[in-house]
Amino acid sequence: MNALISVSDKTGVLEFAQALHALGIKLLSTGGTAKLLMDAGLPVTEVAEHTGFPEMLDGRVKTLHPKIHGGLLARRDVPAHVAAIQEHGIDTIDLLVVNLYPFEATVAKPGCTLADAIENIDIGGPAMVRSAAKNWNDVGVVTDASQYPAVLADLQAQKKLSAKLRFSLSVAAFNRIAQYDSAISDYLSSVTFEEEKLSEEYVPTRSAFPGQSNGSFIKLQDLRYGENPHQQAAFYRDLYPAPGSLVTAEQLQGKELSYNNIADADAAWECVKSFDVPACVIVKHANPCGVAVGDDALASYNKAFQTDPTSAFGGIIAFNRVVDGAAAQQVSKQFVEVLMAPEFTAEALEIFKAKANVRLLKIALPAPGGTSDWQRGRNAVDAKRIGSGLLLQTADNRELAASELKVVTLKQPTPQELEDLLFAWKVAKYVKSNAIVFCKDGMTMGVGAGQMSRLDSARIASIKASHAKLSLQGTVVASDAFFPFRDGLDVVVDAGATCVIQPGGSMRDQEVIDAANQRGVAMVFSGVRHFRH
């Protein structure tokens, strides 16, 4: 049995090769991999010696040879194939171990030059992988170090790879090639080519939207059904998921997550992790129905639940702090579908054992200090499927600082009102448009979402507050887009609001400002809109 090993990432490869040698498998290798194995005392035949043709063009040509691809592609069950390789002195290669030049890691580095990117496009590796994967019935192809244990287990147990393992390795190999080619296509078709700037040091300008978009997603699980029972569904993750994103969650207990569970859980998690202080977010049908900050998980939950106890029934709850026994005891009094937090104490887990159907998700928050969207656990680009097409946009990661607020009324907000305005603005970003959010003392008091008219959203938010027996006197209000007329402003002021934040930018801004002055309330413009459809 012959194995060809040629890897860029050498993690675990020496130990793997030693185990192959112990099984009597002959080793072929190239370049740095061959040196690593030889230095460890392993008997290795270099590919150049095997093919009788030297590596050339700075290593660009070394495995592109009939003695390599003939050994990989020859079918052992076809007499003509066997006769052909015997005639030309070609030995079969039964195991290929290859991982590719680190193209993705190279182009992810700040200041990556076009020359570096091009040099890290692997040619021989993908060619060999495709040959071996096509001939999976005779050849095992290993493209990742995580596959080493399974391969060794089969070889040690039965001296060969099972057909099931060879096929799964082949599928993984073709998936890896597809991912690799997609990354190259995405990169090159995002480059703005400027011939006059070409040099070895040329760092190209890149568009956020490449000429061809090639998404790579890994299936995590099949789901029982989609939004409705007659729809099929599955759950996928990014090839390289951002730290602190929902797909990194560990489910500690409970039933399998449904399509709607996952969609709502994502809305709750994205909202709660936007707060630096202890916070709780309760989501129902993709909208926050209660959001609050407090001294700890219990305090923030109690405030969030007060906003809309009716909608909170069967909701999705997210915390950005450890859930302890006190918080768990309180949450367990209501029916909850999914509960998320960075950590649960042993006492909290014991409490939820009595409610086995509650899905508990443990998700580590992104590490502090991250500067990129990915490091902060955010999507860089959002997508929406339309008929035979796709809408792509940069994600709405815009944050608002107090220094950006522009007071446009005679009345100035108080320091407490400014704090509540920023809180309300943060919540409104996660409420479906048209969005109106009443808040006070770090707590939502009424939420109006998803209406065709901003006026109706304002009325619904007020109605929700009255149902929860919450007074809106002295509240602040956030509107995700401008008030096109004064009528929406009058509704929220009639309900008790004393301060309003909105983007501004309407043709009737002055009319609405005049109305605010007439009603004796403060108004600030954010200059930012947060439509969420």
C-alpha cells in the first residue's frame, strides 16, 4: 500500500505518517513535508525521485505528472487500467494526504498583496485531490487533520479503509475543493484591477460585493420542518463562524430546535449581546417584546418580563450574563421555548432539569476588544432570498454615540432621558419596521412593530403598555425612521412620552419639530435609520 503525503498545514502529520509506516505503508512526499518526515527518521521517497522529473518553477510543478495521477486514477477493477499502468511502470497510490495552500488565511491578512494571494492559489493539490476523490472506490483521500484518527482506526482494524469511509472522505474532499475555489473566485472578483499600480507590493482595492458570490455553508442538522409543518428545512453555519454567534451555541438540554426557534433565538441573541451591562431580551415572533438592563440577570429579567407578560409566554429569552439559581427560579415560572446565556450555574441547571423540554443554549460572548465585525460576532454581510435572486447588503452594525445626537427642540433632554434614549434606540434597531419603542429607566414599556403605518405602531405600543398596566408617563420614545407627519408624534406624547429620538430627514421635519415644541417635549435626531424588514 502506498501513501502520498503533501501538506501545507503540518499539524499532526508526523505522528500520522509514523503510524502509517508502522502499518507497513510506503510513504511518498514532497518538499517541506518530505523533509519533516525524513528528519524524523522515516523512510520517504520524494515525488521527484518517484516520477524521475524534478520539481520546477519554484515548486509550481511537482505532482502534475502521469506517475502521480495515473497512480491515483487507475481503477483496480478495470483490466485495461491495470495493464496500462503496468506497461508504463506506474505504481498505484492508495492513500492521498493533502491540505491546500492557505489561500483563505492569506487574503484575510490586512495588507495582503495581489502577488501573495496569487502565489497561494494551489494547483497541484486540488488536482490530486480531485483525482483521488473521483477514484474513491480504490483511493482514500485525506484533506484535514481531523480525519487522521478515523483513517488510522480503519487501517489498524482491517488493514484497509471501508467503502463507507472512503466515500465520506471523497465527499469531504470535493466539498473542500468547492470551498477553496469559491474563496478564490470571491477574492479575485472583488478586486478592482488597476494595471498602472501593479507591483509585488500592490495591495488591491476590494469591493464588499464580488462579481460572483459563492457562499459556503456547512449543514448542522436537518430540522423537523420549516416555518410551517408542510415546509422542509435544515440549519447551516458559515464555513468560518464568528465567535459568539448563534451557530456556536452548545445545547445543554431540551428538545431539538425548530426553524422558528432558531430564527427567534438569533434575533434575541443579537439584541442582548449589543449591551455592555447586564441585560435580558425576550423575543416573540422575531420581535423583542421585552428588553431591560439591570444589576444582574434576575433584575433585568423581571423588568423585561413586565413589558408584555402575555407575549412573553412561549417566548425566547436571552441573557448576556450568567444565569444563576435566582434567575433560573424566576424564569422557570413561565413557559419558555429557548433560554440562552453565556453560562448557567449548577443550581440553575438543576432547576431546569424539571423542565426537560426547555432548550438551554450556552453561547460564549465574543472576546472584548475585537475590532472587526467578525471578531465582534457580527455578520459583515446580510442576505435575503428573492425570486431567482439574492439581495446582499452590509449588515446594520451602526452604533450610535451620545455625541452624535442633535437636539432640535427648545427643550433639552435630561441626563436620564439621554441614557434612556440611547437604550430605546438600541432596542428599536431589532424591532421590525415600522418600529416604535417606549422606554424608561433601562426598560421597554411598550413596543409597536411591523405595521404598515408608523401611526399604527405608535398606537399599538401604547395599547401594549396599557395591557401590561404600565404607565407611559415620563417615557422616552424611539422611532426607527422619521415621523412623516406630526400625528405619530402626537400619539406618543398623548400617551405620556416626554422625549423622542428619530433619524430626521423628512420633508416635514420642521412641522414635526414645531409640534414637539408646541407640546413641550424634547426631540433629538440621530441621523441614522434602522429599517428592519
